[in-house]
Amino acid sequence: MSEDGKSAPAPGDAHPTPLLDELESGPWPSFVTGLKRLRDAGDKQYAPMMNDLLGQLEHSYEERLGFWKGGTVSVFGYGGGVIPRFSEVAAKYPASKEFHTLRVQPPAGYHYTTDLLRQLCDVWEKHGSGLIAFHGQSGDIMFQGCSTENVQKAFDELNSIGFDLGGAGPALRTSTSCVGHARCEMSCYDEVKAHRSVINAFLDEMHRPALPYKFKFKFSGCGNDCVNAIHRADFAVIGTWRDAMKVDQEAVRAFVRERGRKYTIDAVISMCPTRALSLNDDDTLDVDNRSCVRCMHCLNVMNKALSPGDDRGAAILVGGKRSLKVGDLMGIVIVPFMKLDTDEDYEKLVAFGRRLIDFFADNALEHERIGETIDRIGLPAFLEAIEIDPDPNMVNHPRTSSYVRTDDFTEEADKYFERKARAAAE
Amino acid sequence: MSAAPEMRRPIESGVPDPFPFMHPLLRKNYGQWAWHDRPRPGVLHHVAKGGDEVWTVRAGTQRQMDVFTIRKLCDIGDRFAEGHVRFTTRSNIEFMVSALDKVQPLIDALIAEGFPVGGTGNSVSMISHTQGWLHCDIPGTDASGVVKSLMDMMHAEFVKEEMPSRVRITTSCCQINCGGQGDISINVQYTKPPRINHDLVSKVCERPAVVARCPVAAIRPALVDGKPSLEVDESKCVCCGACYPPCPPMQINGADSTKIAVWVGGKHSNARSKPTFHKLVVANLPNNPPRWPEVEEVVRKILYAYKENGRPWERMGEWIDRIGWPRFFELTGFAFTKHHLDTWTGARKTMNMSAHLHF
């Protein structure tokens, strides 16, 4: 190794990695081979860091334990967005003693030019480890492996070419949206517009963590939910439509001719979860649109023949999260349909997001996700707090327990009929 | 003393606008797509209402990529595609091209450089995963290594579309389960209560916050050898590891006590059935780097039982709903134990309260 410790290890100096070496064979691209490319990269500043990183990782493989601990590292002006990592075995692997990650928000829908990717590589080659993950589970580009000293420099360069840090800690987190409008015929709203309008309205909550815990938005253009929003997001926006699905009966006939009646019945008609489909004797399709739940199955199978209706927007489900602390939760339908068409519609989506973030900030306990808050206080109290009326689309079925005080049932029923009358008059 | 250097204030630009980077045909036909088909595994063909067509070639990556790999993908994108790419939720890279005759040379170039082309339709797509020993501060196992081992085994199913329906697999390195729900989920399962370093607890941990973090109220403040610390009621402890992140001296990991469990039947999509959580199949598998052969064997058995027995469009969980859990355990050869009976909140709703029985 050279005196300043900045050049690649001489061949004899590389940490032996017999266990990791076993992950270089086989047909799938090997991250170990990639790490070694960085270790062996001539006079690059990160080569010694990646040699010691490989050494520490091999040590983990030997001991079957992790050796990173957290800490506090951030950039000027922000409180979050950097995941600090300090090595617990720095004495043995000093060059990777600091190995922080910058979480960076990608373009909505993960679109890049090769030129843009090269710019990201150049920044990270100069200031970081040369290792980038596309993408983390929240949706960030993860620039993995940076010394404390270089975090600010790397951020300044990334920020100056249009990138901003994502979320970490008790804060609004980086969001994701599906490919949607850009390349999908199922898309029921403008995902880019929704994603950017909502997240960019609340950047203060992302960059200066002050919420009880994390809060995630995710945007899927239809019920196929390609960004896994219902499971993973506190606020899931799932595209859907209210009017009848569109049926091209000639294309239905062509599908039946090509695939056969048995396949059409077995794989489409019988798989409809609400028995809303019927194949006519002339091989056209009947759709009971009032029974259809917009699950997307028949559209997925017969995507030339069937498509979403024209009255499009999104359902909003609130409270999805992973296991800690109370166990896994999925989002609950809170808004069965929000029209998403005009600029005003998207402003309403942002305003509703704000209402939920405010509720969360004011009412959640420390380290409690909003789904847990809803469980703790009950859905009726939550709805009252966010000024949303109960709707039968919120439940699988009404309550089965009689343990409830109902002396104001008649007044509540009157409110329901008043709402129905108002909606009918609109 | 010199003045502190002036710090650059961040430009709070938020989510970058994707339109400058989007393939021109995607930009032109934004919101105007009519239908798509898949000419072969790994290739999508989208047709816009106005007649424009775009072909997408999808390839697997290792997710954790060195700059040389990324630049190689960029070279391929410049030479064989049109300079515009995107990534999927599962870290596959997609190259969009405007002409069919560019598809095969692009596929050939990707395969020649070691990037598998596939992950579309009824394939096993790339595993959605986490960080593990490479970068996480609390991991029970590695993520990249487990995924590399499994994707080597399942490579043949990534490049084909021969499964009954799409297969989405996840891994997680602790019970927080950052990897999420999957048709098959390979997750760390701790088997022993935390080992507490009482010298450090009061220095490192905010004790009331740690007490509050426990889902079964098994942690209480205690004076141990005259030092303020925490103790765990081990008869209550469910070994979830929730106390470890806020209190690293409560070490949940052990080289031999950190195990791996495999779960099945998680589903994100609303297609046909509603979204579901995954369910336990096997626990107590050894955490065995560098290739986790015991885990690989379990995943292989589940995957191929599903492949042989699932009907078209049935996801893993929907297949099991049809054939029943007795048949699932029979076909895969795994044991059904008392640990498969849920004991957590809402457990009763997971029990069979009917005379619907499978024989």
C-alpha cells in the first residue's frame, strides 16, 4: 500500500475472502465480484476502503454476526437522510471505519438516462465507495459507503445536479410510484404528478425529522399495486375507476378464438372474485360492473380487450406497515374514491395528505405508526379526527360484536341519509 | 482563528422530475397506452393508442452495484438501446427501444455481459431484499449473499415464464422484515432472548423507551450488580429483537441462535384475491453462509411443488387456498407443528371454524 493509504492494495495486501469467493460462481451477477472490482481499482481513492470493507464482510461471514453501529452524521441544513455506519472492528479494518449511506430520492418512476447514471457514478467515484444500490426498500438510491468527511461533499455535488436527500428516522420517507402512465395501460391516475405533488409539499417533514415515527406514501396506478403500497405504506394511493370497465367485444371474441373457451372460462370467468363476469354463447362478455371490485385480474389476462373506465381516480388506504411492534398491518380503506383528474383534484390529495400527517404528528405515541394509532383509538375516533364519514367500503363486513353503545344510532343514521341526499343532489 | 467556512445551503428540490430522463416514446404517450404483450420472457411490447410501439428488455442485476457494473449497463444502453433506462421495484433494469430489430442484439449483449434477461410475466423475479451484514446495524444474516445463492438456483425460472403465476420472493435480515411480504419469504427468526451487557445499558439506552418497545411487556428496569439496567422475563420473551435496535447492549443475535424461517403465500396485488400476509412453513434453519444450502433446499421444494401443482394465474397463496394446508405440507414434505398455530393478536381468526376439511 502506498504511504498515503490512498491506492489499491498490492495483490498480496488484499484481505483473503475464501467464503465470499464462493459467491462469485453461478449465473446470477455477483455483488462480491463487484466489490472486488472496486478494491482492485488502481489508484482510486476508495480502493483501500473497499479492501477493508471486504475484510469486514468476510469477518461477518466467518462469525455470522454484523459489525456496524449507528451514530449521527448529517449534512448542513438537514437532520436526516444519511445512515451513519461506524465499524466495530475498525482496528482490523481501518479504511472502512466510516461507511455511511446517503439516501437519495430517485426520479419518480425510476427513469434515468445513461448520461444521468454516469454522472451519479462520477460523483460517487470521487467521494464515496463506488457502490450504489438501485434501489432500497423505501425507494431511495442508496449511495453506500462514505467517510464522515466526504458526506457533505458528495451531497453538495448530487444536490447541484438535481438530486435531494431522502428520509430516515422519524420522518416522512422517500416515496415510490409505479411506471404507470409512462408505460402501462392499467394506470388510473398520473402517478408522477401525485408522487411529486405530495412529497414535494412536505419536504420539511422529510429533511428535519420531527414526527413520532416514519410515515410513508406509495403510489400505484391500479390494484395490481406494483409498488406494494397496501402492505408497506402508511398512506397508499391505489388507482381505480367508478364507471363501467371498457370492453372491446371483438377483441374478446379474438381472445376466445385464440385461447379457447375452456381457458377463457377457467382462467378469466371463474377467477373473478365477485362472480361479475359471464361468457355469452356468442363469445362476448357480460360484466356486472356494480359487483366488480376492480381487482384487475380479467384486465391483466385480456388486456387488449378490457380496460379501466373513464371515471378514474384512486382509493386511499391508511396504516400499512411491517412487523414491529404490533405485527404486520395492511392499509385500511379510508377514502374509497378520490377523483384524480384536474389540478384541483391533485391539490385535494395533497391537502388530505397534510391532514393525515398533522393528525399523526399530534396524536401518535413515540415510535407508533399511524396504523397502530388507528388500532389503539379505533376507526370511528380516527375518522372523526380527520373528518371523514364512515363508508361501507371501509369494512369486510359490519361489526359482529354487540359490545357497543348505540343510543345515538338514529342520529347517526339521519346523518347518513342527509349525506346520501346531498351527494345525489350534486 | 479563521472564520468557519461558509456552508452551502441545500437546494430542497425533492423528488426529481422524471420527464427529462424518460424515453421519448414514453414521454410522448404518457397516459395513452392501449395494450401490451410479451413476445418472449424478459421482453415487453407496449402499444399506444396512437399506434406507437415500444419494446422493453428487462435484465436482472445484483442491486448492490459497483460503478463499473453500472457503466457497463450504460454502455449497453448507449450501444444497443436508446440511452433511456428504468429500474423496477425489484431492482431489475429495463431498456426501452423503439424498434423490434433492436431487441435481439440488446438481449445478446446483456447475456454476453452476464446479465440474465427475464423477470417478466409468470417468472421468478429478482428477490426483494435488504442490506444485511454489508451495511445494516442490526442484521441477523446477510442479504446480498442469500439472494445471490437463491437467484443462482432460480436463474432458470427467472429467464423463463413457466410458473403458474408470477413468483415474488423476499428476504429479511431481522424480524422487522424490511424485505416485506412474498410468495416465499426467507426471514431471520431469532430463537433466544437478548443477552444483556449490564455494564452498558444505562450508558447507551434510554431505558423507558426500550421497555415501551417490547410487544409482550417482558422488559423491566432492574438494578443488576448495583448498576441500573434492564432485565427480560424470558418466559414471556418471544425473541423478536425489537429491543435490540434502541438498545444495542441487548444483543439478540448469536452465531448459533440466529436462525432462518421460510414463509409462503404473501401477496401484494389485489388481482383475484385480496392482498395477504405470508404464513410460516419452516423455522430453525441454520444461518449458514456463504450459500445457505439448507434454505436453498427448502425454497426449491416449495417452488417446484407449486410449479407442478399450481393452475394458471394462481399465486402461491391462492394455490394453497385451493389444495389446503394438509396437502401443501404433504407435497412439500415439511412438518406441521404447534408453532404453526398462531398465538398473536387476531390468532383466532386464523383457525378453521368450519367443517371444511381437506383429506
